[in-house]
Amino acid sequence: MPYVDCGTLYDGTDEFIEDARIVIEDGRVSAVGPIEDVPEPEDGERIDHTGAVVIPGLVDTHIHLGGSREMDPFTRIAEHDRTALKAARGTVDLNTLIQAGFTTVRDVSSDIGLGLRDAVAEGEIPGPRIYTSGKGFSQTAGHGDSHYLPYRWIESEDDPNVVDGPTECRRGTRRRIRQGVDLIKISSTGGVLSEKDEPHHSQFTAEEIRAFTQEAHRVDIPVAAHAQGAPGIKNALENGVDTIEHGIYLDEEAIELFHETDGVMVPTLAIVERICEHGEDHGIPPWGMRKAHEVREAHLESTRWAYEEGVTIAAGTDFIGPELVPHGENAMELEIYVEDVGMDPVDALHTATGAAKTTIPDDDVGTLTEGDHADIVALSDDPRDDISVVREGIEAVYKGGEPIAE
């Protein structure tokens, strides 16, 4: 029975324990606490991290496992049917993610996430635990509708992701449930990287959103909403959505609704920063660049306001895989929280651990308490002193108590 001796342990619940021990049985935490309170297992295998700060495996609650390598929308469309190529790239991305300490991810819209999830679960490929929505849903002319293409090019009668009216929304949700998804993703506003709408444009009616959430909640599946403008954020929360992705333009009513509904906000600040700084060099179209620059400061301000008001914030990057937003650099989201939002480093770390677990159906990841998966990251320095160590100072990663080979 392996056990880990830690110099300092952060368990994901805001508790730091000096000289701690984690005992692992069948891939899960069977005992944890100060060394003097947790005996060595008989014939146990000691793993020595007494010189490290040990934290739970990190969780990115908003990525896209699409196997993309270009930001240019036309290039991505040209690869639409190249499923094998995208899956091969996605396999590389998963290995990169787990090497970077991300032992759990939430894939909020992709067409290969289900296959990758199952391959990881079967042990065929290395990677984090995956919770996936499959393809997300959009209304016609909504954020997930490819505006820049003729409608007949994107129409799919077999499995449409563009749905209109409560009946289609309900049927689409049932299709995803049949496919075995872990959550449902919808777009309740326009967005930065959709051509013919704006972030403040509200999308889907209250009745349509209720159709999604009623069907999903009936089988204990959460619903995530791409929601950037206040009307669409409030429409989503009022009608049962569990997590708000982006949350660029909050208002007082939206803040109150987060508290009333126990909603979770996933800001995804990292992608906006990368687009604003380097997007033109990576194929972001002019309309995407314009909107990214327009929302940047409001996005930071809304996240700052949500944090100050005690809204639950979970870390998510919206990273896709290309060089501009590569999987593996995901911990930069925490650096932005500390440097630009003003979060305490411990609170920033909590967004990718204990808070992140609130976005998925299971409650055994993101923390290192008894019964949790033994997903562990050892850091060379203390993130309370410098949050960048979460990205730059990883010494070892374990998933289910097993070391991840470099």
C-alpha cells in the first residue's frame, strides 16, 4: 500500500497541513493528515515528497478537446471530417495536460471528447479524467452556428447541434444523454469568436433553456451555458443552468442570482488575453480581434466583482490546442486571477481544485480527502508565495496513486 509523505499538503479545501501523509488504497485516499496522526501502512511503499508542496491534481473546467492546431475558422472547418487526425492530436493534448498537472478536465463541446474519454478510462492512452458534453448546442444564428458558412454546409439531419424551439432542444438533449455525455453545453449569448453576433446578444428563450435543463437534471447531468452578456447570464441562471462560462458583463441581478441558485462562474480569462496579445498572428479574424479587445477590461472587472461578492469561481481556460491556446499552459489562468483580478493565491488555487469539483457530477476529484481519487501534484515551491509555480514548478504527477511518466 503506497503512501506519500509531504513537506506541506494543500488538500483542496483551503487547509494546509505541514508534514502530512497521504495513504493510498486502490487508487484512492484511504487516510490523510499530519504524519503523527496517520500511521505508516504495514509493508507500505513510501513516496518521499517531504521537500515539496503537494496539492490535488488540477482541474480545467472549460477546454475543447477538438484536436485543433489552427485558430483560422476555415482551416478548422476543412478538417471537420478528419476524425482520426483530430483524435490523434487529441491524444497528444491529453498527455500534455496530465504532464502539466491537470488530472481532470471538462470538455465543453467537441466531436471527439466521448471517444477520448473512453480510451483514457480503458487505460488505452494516458490522460486526465474527462467529463464531456459532446457537441454543444446553439440556436440558428447563435454562437455555435458557423455564421461564416452557407447554412447548407453545416446542416446535419443526423445529429444537429443547431436547434430551435423547446421540442428540438429537448430532443437534442436526449440524443446527448443517449450518447453518454457527462454534461450538456448550450450557448445563451453571442460570443467573441462567432461572426454575426455580439457578446451581449441574448440567445435561446427561457422555454428553450428550461427544456435543456429539465431533461439533463432528470438524469443528474449538469448544464453549462456559454453566457457573456448580463441578460443571457440571468436567463440561464433563472432557468436552471448550473455553470456560467465566461460571464463577461455581470450586473447586480446576475450576482444575486449566482447566490440564489448556487451557480458557478467559469471566467476563461486566459483565452481573451492570448487573443488580444497574439491573435492576429494566429489567424483570428478581424471581427474576433475587435470583440476580444472590446470585452477584455469588462471581463476582468466582472471576474473581480464576482470574486469580491463571494461567487463560486472555477478555473477554466477555453484552450483548444493550437499554438495560441495550447493545452499544457492552462495554469496561466490562475496567474491572471492573482496578478490581474487580485485574488489571494490560495483562492486562485482553490478555483482549480476544490471549487472546480462543483462543476462536474462526481465529488471525488479536486480534493485530497478520504475517499477521493489519489490524484496528486508535487510542486517545487509554495504557491502561496508565487502562484506561477503551479505552471513552472511541477516535480511529479500521480493519477489514482500511479506516477505519470514523463
